[in-house]
Amino acid sequence: TIRNGTITFKDAEGKWFEGYVNAAYERNIISGIDAETFGAGMAITREDIVVILARTVGENSEGDLTFKDSAQISQYARNAVFSLSKKGVISGYPDGSFAPKSSMTRAEAAVVIYNLLNIYA
């Protein structure tokens, strides 16, 4: 939906977070699930949070992924995962997997944000 010249996702419209979602969308940091849905109540996958963080800091390097489940990482997320793993912002699990479709825990998010701030702030 376009309201006052700004895109508004139907599931964000009128909510406390609408302005934040719109601002991030306008800066190409986030996208919706589709043209009308942000996915406000959904959990975020590890690969999606990495895409958001990579866009935030302008990282988009190409390279070979070495996680044992690299084939499961969506095409749109591959450069972001490569870039931020190369920089040390994110890492995989002790078994060598990344688990791209799993949700990120709050503890994992805290570590990633801490690493991002140490590298880019």
C-alpha cells in the first residue's frame, strides 16, 4: 500500500513499528515477504538477519561458502553470509553448519550485534 507517498505493508500499517519498517525499506535494508506483507509476526531466519545486517553495513562480497550446509543457503543470502562470515561478524555451529533456515536466538543475535559493532562502529 502507498500512503502519503510511502510504501506501507498491510501488516505494519498503523502499528508502532510502521515508521521503522518504512524507513528500513526505503533504504533497501529490508524487504517484505511480498509487495504487501512485511511478515511482522513471523520469526526471522538466520540467513535473513544476515542479509539485513550486510545491507546495513554495505557488505556484499562474493566467495565460496564453506559451511557444511551451504547448499541450503538461499541464493539471495549467499553474498551476505559470505561477507559477514569472512569479516567475523557471524559464524556457524561447532559441527560446521550454518542452519540458514533456523531462527536466530536472542543470544545469537546479541553476539552478532556485538561483533558488528566491534567491526563497523
